[in-house]
Amino acid sequence: MRERLEALLTTRVEDDGRTVHGWISEAPEGPKLKNLVRVVDRLRCLRPIGLLDDHRKVIHANRYGIIAREAKIIHARELIRFSIERRLATLVAFVIERQAALTDLAIEMFDRMLGSAYRRAETSRKARLLGQAEALAQVARQHLILGRALVEARRNCSDLSQAVEGSLGWDRLASNLEAAAEALVADEGDGLEELIGRHALLLRAAAVLFDAFGLRSFKPHDPILTAVDMLRAIYRRERGKLPDRVPTAFLKRSWRKRVRAGTNGFDARAYEVAVLVHLRDRLRAGDIWVEGSRAYRTFDDYLLPRPTFTLMRAEGRLGLAAPDDFAAWRAERPRCSISS
């Protein structure tokens, strides 16, 4: 491990010129696919060192915090001048903190890329609706002429068929009906079609994400993680296509309806995009967490360790606004009398 830590300061990145330490420190942050790939490359450079997040707990939290802040701002050329013990301690903190920061950055990039796809899909949908509105306005003008001709023909007891032929014509009427039908089909105001149209870019990002990170859920046998595992196997070419039966219990009604609208009752593209959309929502909700992340982690990690809580409770250092004992809390409550 020591050799790998020292190599961060001495090894230089090909076609870059910077040390590996400097290269890792200056990770790109824009929500783009190429930046997501670069962030994951940096993580894969750090993981073989073998330092997990729990290693920071071997020393006092305050002391570790000081070392971690120092590791965040000191350059490689300055670290080389440190004593061996201080240099290694700083590099250990650097590796631990950068792994967590890069993991959070990658998940945030995925979140923002999906958000950007949503916004662009909504923009495309609005442009499409504007184009349809112009076409429908022309249809409405022509049907106004037709309607007036029909009313006039009925008033004069004339042939309605002749009124259609003389005002609009049956061929134009048929084409107008087709245009109106196309404008109304499959448009519920949700923009799903436009989002599914960005399928290729989203799946490339998902392939990078699923290959680099493990996901966990509070629910045993969570169906969305089963879906993620199936997609991961496909992206790694361990499986050619989705199986005949896939989990859909986690899908919202609008997405379930859209997935079933495909050929033979299933649209694979819509399903894959739906998995990503619902995964993003679950990550934001906090009931799915990412291994190695600080921002997307299990709720238990935010709690005090039980031994620490027990000690603080015994010493009266919890700082609660109410007693931590039910009997004491009940004794403080005013007794209410019930009058008949």
C-alpha cells in the first residue's frame, strides 16, 4: 500500500504531464458523458490502493478532519517535502476523501444529465406542440368554411354531400382528420416520448454508472435493483437482451402504460429509460444508497453509533429538549382533569 500511495506523487499521467495526485484532484464537474467517464477513471485508479471509508475511524474524528482538510489543499510538490509519517497520513486521508467525493460527483453528474434530458425533452415537446397548433389552426379555418357550407345547405334543404364537395372536398377532409388524429395520439402532456428519444445518451451514462458502483436498498429483493442488475448484465454483454418477464411493480402508471405500448406489448427502450428515471427518484428520496458515497448513503450512517449514544446518554450530553426517560417526561406533563 505504501508504494501505491507514494506512486500518486511520483507517477505522471500519459498525455497530461500532471502527477496522478494532481490529475485526481482536478476532476471535471460538468454534467457530460465524457466527464462522467473521466471521474470513474479516477476512482478506478484509487480503488486498488484498498482504503475504504471506514479507515478514517481508526483515529479521532477531529484529528482526521484536520488531516483531511490539509490533504484537500496541498499539492504534490509540497507533500514530497513532508516527513514520511506525515506524508503517508495525508495521502491516506486524500485517498479516502477523494473516493467519497468522486463517488458523489459521479452520482450528481448522472442526476444532472437526466435532469438536462428532461429539460431538452420538454423543449422539444413544446416546439412540437407549437407546430401542431399551427397545423390545427389551418384545419380549424378550413372546417369553419365546411361547417358554414353545411349549415347553409341544411337551411336551403340542399344536398349535404354537394356542400362538402363545393367547400372543402372529401379528400381534404380526410387529410385534415388524419392531421388532427396525429396531433392528439399519445400526447398526455408528460413528454415521455421526447425523453425516450434521448435513449442512447442516457443508456451510455447508465452503463458507466452501473459498471462502477454498487447500489443497495432498504427493501429486500427491491424490484428496481433487480431491473438494474438485468441492465448491468446487458451493458457488460453478459446477456443479449432483456428477458421476457421484467419487474414493473416500481413503475408509475404513466410509465407502465408507455412501456406496454410497444410491439407485442413491451417497449424495451421505454423500459430502460423508465428504470433510470425511477432510480434517480429513489436516490433523491434516500431509500437507495450507493456504496462509497457520503451524500447517497444509508440512513443508519447518519446516526450516532450505539456505544457513543449510550455513553453520551449516561453522561447527560445528548442535549435533548425533553427528558430521554418516559417516566421523567410523563412526570413533567401537567395533569389534566376531565369534567363531566
